Amino acid sequence: MTIDDTHVSRRGPPAVAGADTSEFSAGPRNSWEMVDEGWGRRAADFASLSEPGNCREYVAVHHRLGVGTGDLLVDVACGSGLAIELARARGAVCAGIDASQRLVAVARDRNPHADIRVGDMAALPWDDETFDVATSFRGIWGTTPEAVDEIHRVLLPGGRVGLTVWGHIKKSPGAWALAPFRMAAPARVENQAAMVSLGRPGVGEDLLARRGFVDIERVDVPFVWEFADPETFARTLASTGPAYEAIQNVGEAAFNEAAIELARARVRDGLPLRAEIAVVGYLARNRTRPERRLDERDGLPERT
Ligand SMILES: C[S@@+](CC[C@H](N)C(=O)[O-])C[C@H]1O[C@@H](n2cnc3c(N)ncnc32)[C@H](O)[C@@H]1O
């Protein structure tokens, strides 16, 4: 097996129904197709304009988790697969899953030998105790706790997990860059707030502890988006799922116009537009299997 020539075991075909839990997704009654409609409709823009802006986050979390040769890693809600590519560059053998088939097509293009599935993070298509490391970069939210159970299930005992979520957005210098998402319908904006609740102090720690994780650590994760100009900012933002919700509400032209106007006020001579946003990382370990007593091993009868 070459370093990423893996097709890790599966417990069945990927489950695809009910994949309605994306960041700022359109809510519980939405179908699987709606996730791809929002996140996948501009897959090439997302992959080449938006995802590279997250590189600091990926590098920092991989570093903190000590990702390297010998690790079998799964990235949950992997988007267009840049984090997987960077984990492979550190020597890990990788798998990934995302609800958007068009983002998965890019992820596979970037990582041709990795095991990347289209599916629902609430029903991961891998066996129990498969992976050494699981990551999810702003893919799991307060509204999707079942994905944490699934990560717990597919991680080996003692396996490492790193999840990121938005931190205190309003206090972030780059909060302006997320403001256009609030042009979505009020119910969608409320859902956004419920999702980001996982970033509040204590909330993620509690969720992970209740799901059987130990050695839980909350860390600040570096995160900066940069854009060449206001037009590029608007185009980049429009490629994301939450922008789709805003565009559905106000129309593409109004969304672009508002985003460009917002960014114009931030232009700095000779420098890129810069949006530094608070991102919280939760690092933890799966509980190790309790030590079996010596006389339980190898089927030896218990001594009296
Ligand atoms: C904020 S993006 C993060 C993508 C990627 N991790 C990154 O760093 O750019 C959220 C991702 O979650 C995916 N997603 C939403 N609901 C999902 C589900 N139920 N199962 C798997 N992926 C899902 C979306 O398609 C999208 O790629």
C-alpha cells in the first residue's frame, strides 16, 4: 500500500439521506440535494478562492494533533479536500467525507488515491475503531452533535480529534466579512446562531466529554481571510453555503452589491483586504480501552 493508496474498510454504502446539517444549512426539512446546491454550486470558486484562505487553520490543527506518517486520518465535512492534501503532505494516509458531491469531486481530484466519500457525517461509512485521527474544520456545529458520536465510534481507542468552529465572531476584527450572511431570511440567521453556539466557552468541552472524549483542550486557532479586492471578496463569499441562503433571500445582484460596498470601506492601499476571525479548536482523545485483566486475555479461564 502506498502512503495514500488506501480504501479503508466500510460498514456499508455511504448514507446520504437527511444530509441537511451544513453550516448555515437551510434546516432540518431540507434534502440532501440542498446541501450540494448551497455548497457545491460554485465548487471551483470555493476550492480555489475560499478554501485556500483557511490554510492557517489546517496547518495549526495538524501541528497540534501531531499528524504525520503512520496516521490514518479522516476529515469530516472535508469540503474540496485541501485539508486532506495538507495532511497527506505530512505523511498521513487520508479519508474524507462531505455531503456535497461537487466538492467531493474536487477533493478527489486533489487527492486521487485517498478514500473520499459523498455522504452524511451523521452516519459515517466506516467501521468502528478505524482511524488514528479525525479532523473537522468548521464542519460540525451545535446543531450536529451526532457527528461527534460518529467520530468517537470510528476513532481507535486513544485516537486524536481536532474540531474547529467559529469563535466570538462579533469581537473579531474580520467580523465584517461574514456580515453579508445575515442577508438570509430571519429563520436562517437564527439557525446560524444556533450552529455557532458550539464555540462558546464550555459548550464544546461539555459535548466532547459527554461523548466519551478525554484530555479535552480548547485552543485559539489562527484564521485570516485575505482578498485581492472587493470584487474578489464578493465572488469568494458567494461560493459558500451561507451565502447561498442570503442569495436565495435577496437575489444575487443585491448580495454582490452589498458585499462589494462593505469591502470597499476596508480597502487599504497596496495591501489585501484582511479579515481576521476568531476560530476555536477543540482537541481531544478517545478514551483508551480499559485494561483487560491478565486472566481475561487469550481466552484463558479466570483463575480462582
Ligand atoms: C464550512 S464548510 C467546511 C468545508 C471544509 N472543511 C473547509 O475547511 O473548507 C461546511 C461543509 O460541510 C459540508 N456538509 C454539510 N452538511 C453535511 C453533512 N450532513 N455531512 C457531511 N458534510 C456536510 C458542506 O458540504 C461543506 O463542505
